[in-house]
Amino acid sequence: MPHRSRRYLRTAGAIALASGSLLAGGAPVAATAGITIAPMVHSKFVSARQPLTEDECVAQFTVPCYIPSQIQTAYNEQPLFNQGINGAGQTIVIVDSFGSPTIKADLATFDATFGLPAPPSFNIITPAGKLPAWDPTNANGDVGWAGETTLDVEWAHSMAPGASILLVETPVAETEGTAGFPQIVKAENYVINHHLGQVISQSFAATEGTFPSAASIMGLRSAYQNAARNHVTVLAATGDAGATDYSNVAGTLLYTHPAVAWPSTDPLVTAVGGTQLALWDNGSRNQADRVWNDSTNYALNDVFFGTPGPTATATGGGLSAVFSRPSYQDSVAGVVGDQRGVPDISMSAACSGLVNTYQSFPGQPAGWYVDCGTSEATPLFAGIMALADQVAGHSLGLINPALYAMSAAHEPGIVDVTTGNNSVSFIQNNELVHVKGFNAGPGYDLASGVGTVDAALFVPELAQAAGGGYGG
């Protein structure tokens, strides 16, 4: 089932492009009884009437919570908005199992509260088949995925308020062996074949080691190969369990060694990790971004997750056991060795810097929630991509080669994250487990990727580096 209790998330090397083969194989993964995809978000109800202020969040959860204007300012979007660069003419595609029956009304409430315009269009499609009847008693299914959907839609829209939204809902969250991925692949191929959007945001994954074999992953890659051929950018969250990830279908056990999740490890996907922001009320920083790691934030864990002990709550990152190093990571071979490394880039995800969402679907109280996780980081970056596509005048497609070239050239739009790590400690089977992760440092690392972004600089730099030019 989806890992709903604390996180909704769970959901190769050269690249396989039309012009040539960059696909590489890799070591086999361990066979298990089955796998499950799940979303990567932590969510907590706070008020039926209004979002919490930053001070109220600190009083209730010991940490601040942020609103759209603060996050927009943190990533320096206003200079772009002043030029009319707000995602106009672009469509962000958000893919989630089941979706939410109230998402259009919830987005309208969110927008009215924070002074955001409605998206030019907001459409919902189900190309992989009719959804099952909504079940408000299924906290780990419909309700959990609806919370994920809400976070994805509201915060992608916050970052690119001029972009259209296409929500793609799929009818299966889990099956033995492939856990709903065939339906996701079918739906994404439909979107790509019909040219319905420029960037696809995926806030879900499954741990590589839970797939029956490496071949079973290879058999699910057609949408990413299709996206690369059609110049559609695909993003995926790296996960919320730090250097490890879930080892069983129920999402109750973690590997006691480093592990990473697919599809973020796919070389045709841009893997989005998580940082911790520390902002003043106006959205300016009071300290530099660091790697998201709340594993030993005991006060937060106690009030937010109901446990005073350490938890595996940090950004995913590490080395793939399935995919070898893609050519665009040759410049960081000293870090990744012969394997694909993730993340590629990072955005806000920390539970020690929550964001507000509005949710009113049946199965939980209607009202305002605070959320965190790499499920937040991924739609945030999807919004940034919509701005870059607008500047370029067309979809930029696979951006990873450009990201690593920009990092190597020290382009100022990429902001290095040099502090923190994704090592985690947690209690499992009545024992304290520690999984050593990876440290941030100058340049690329397996905790933050190439770093994070200053949008006003990054957007035109990416548009040019990925072949889009500055306007056209």
C-alpha cells in the first residue's frame, strides 16, 4: 500500500534517444513478493478556517510554515514575473493515482486566500481507465493520494501562476510486481503522444530493490524514452527516507543499508531532492539552504509524527543499483563512480519548513494542512521548468546534460548547497538503526545534486543551455 502513515511518496549509463543509444544495464535487484508505489508527502491538519501564520506554526510544530509569496521570493521569481514570465503558454502535467474529487474547488480556495490568479486552464483526464469509486475510508489509498494531488497542484501553480495545469489521474495504486506503474506508463505515453504538456511532475516512486528484477524496471521505461524523443521534461522526487528507503509493500520496514527509488534514478528523468529553507516573513533567507534532514529533529518528530525518537525523514539521494552512470554525469564521475547518482537538483522539502495547502475531499477534515517532502520539491521545480520553457519558446526536454554543464561552468543561477547530509537514524524491530548517507559539499553531491536555483538567473541560463535561446 502507499506509505501513507508519514509519507505519501514512495513512488538509466547513457540515454536512449532517437539519435542513438545511451541506455545501459546494471546489477540485478533483489526479488521480493511485490512492490508498491506511494506518494512522498507528510501532511497534518491545522485549521478548518485559515492557514496558520508562521508564528502559529512555530508554536504548534516548533517550525515555521510558508505561503506562496515567501517561496516565490525565496527562489527570486519576481524579476521574471515583472517581465511577464509566469509560465504563460505552458502546461504542467501532474500525474497521481486517483487524484482528488475536490481539487478544482480546493485550488480556487487556495488561490483566493493567497491572491493567486486561476490557471488559464485546469483539466483532468483519466487516459489509463475509469477511476474506481471514491472511498473516503481508504486512508492509505484514495485519501492519501488526494493529499498528494493537492500539494502537487497547488504548489506547481504557485511557482508558475500563468501556466495551465493538466492533472492525469490513474486508476490503480498498487498491484503485485509493478504496483500501478503500467497504468502510469500508459497515461504518460498518452500525454506525450497527444502533445498535452511540456513538463511532467511525478511525486511518487518505488525502491529499486523491491522490483523483481532490473528487467522489470527496464520494461516500464517507455514513457521516459517517448518523452526524450518528444522533448518533454520528466521530473521525479527522490524520496523522503534519506539514504535508505522502504523494503516492503506495506511501507513499514526500511532497508538498513543505502537504497534509492525509481523513477528518480532513471537517466531520462530529472531527480529532484529536498532542501531546508529558513525564511523571514518577506521570503528572504536568514541562512543559506541546507540539505533537508529532520531525522533527529526530536521536538518536531514528537509533535508532527507522534514519536520522540529518530525517524528516517530526510531527502533521498545516493547511487542506483540498476542504472550505470549516464554520460552527462561523466563530469562528476569522482562522486558517482560507475553508477547513476541522484538527485540532480533540489528544492524546498523540509518538514522544518512546512508549506500550506487547502484540502476538502471526503475522508478527513476539510481545511488547511501543512505539508512537506520531496513531493513538494518536485512540483516547485515543475513550475520553474514552465518558466524556462516560456523563455525558450518551446519545451526543453531532457535538461540533465544542461544542468551538469551549467554546474561545471559555475553559472550563477545554480546555487550550490554545501551544508548537511542525508544520513538517517530510526527504530526498527526495537533496534536503533543508522544508515550513513552522503554529505553536501562544493559542487555536485549525492545529498543535493548540483544544488538549488535562483530563478531569475537560472531560467534564462537553462533556456539557453538546453538549446532554447532567450526568446523566440
